[in-house]
Amino acid sequence: MVRRAVFFAVFALGALLWAPLSAQQGTIVSPILTIDSERLFLNSDFGKRVAREIEARGGELAAENRRIEAELAAQEQNLTDRRATMTPEEFRPLADAFDARVQETRMAQAAKSRALAERLDREREAFLDAAAPVLEMLMEEAGATVVLERRTVFISANSSDITAAAVARLNRTLGEGVAVPSQAAPPADAAPDSQQVAPAQE
């Protein structure tokens, strides 16, 4: 019992001595680090820029959908009004053409929505590629051998989480980055022709 008490006393003393040293130096020292990649992306200047652009384009797409729906509803009403003055043989081709137009329009708008989601995925990939060297540097500074996704770890100390430190470092070195071009957007809405992530100017 005495030996066990001495062990825990020494362990507690070591923890108290190590914690202030780590805090004073502002550096995490741990063989295993964790990071929340979702928070890393969303809290970074790069991620915030992407969120603004996706939200703006999503708003434009929603407004476009509402306008198209109103136009199709007006065309449908016009077709319905004309039906009483037409024979079934005359009306059927017009109805079929309208149905085909509706289906084509829905497919086109759905494709735009998918393209927007795919752009978000490409932006995330570009961000993580650009973030890798920064994460490697933080890992080396901490003397760590691995960085784990925090959401997949059952339990860990908060002191092992380098998400905030990584966000701060990326904001200084990467900034908002450069938008990844949309492959499905029309020329007028196309982003700059570059898939490279440029560092921010300090």
C-alpha cells in the first residue's frame, strides 16, 4: 500500500510539473495528437470563404428554381385553358412536349445541385491537401508519430487536440486560398482557371 501511494504521489507531481511547462511554452507535447477535420475546415478562413460561395450559389440556384417553377406553372395553365378548344389529337402532342420539357428542366436543375455538392467536396480535398504540410509540422513540433481523427477516438485528453492550433497556423499561411473551378458551371459563372491553392499574402 505504501509503495502504491508513493507511486501515485510521484505520478501526480509529474503531471503538475509537466502541465505548466506545456502551457508556458504554448506547445503540445504528445506522441498521439487528435484533430477535428470538420471543425478545421469550417473554422478556417479557407472554409469560411467556401461556405460563403456555396451559400451564395445555392441561393442563386434556389431563386432560379422558383422562377422556372413559376414559368412552368404558367405554361401548364395556358395549356389547360387551350385544351377545351382543341381535339385530343391536337392536344396530345402539346401535352407530351410540355411533359418532356418539365422532365428535362428537372434533370438540368438537379445536375446543377449535384455540381454544387461536388464543388464542395473538391474544395474540401484541396484544403486538406494544402493543410497536410502544416499538420505534419505541428506533429513534428509535438514529437508525435500520428494524428488521429478526433471523432473516431473513443476517449482522449483535450490537450491532445491540435485543431485550434492548426486553424491559426493555416489562416496565417493559407488564408482563404483560391477557389476550385466548377466543372459544370457556365463560362460566365466559372471560377478562375486554377486548381492550385495559393498561400495568402502576409
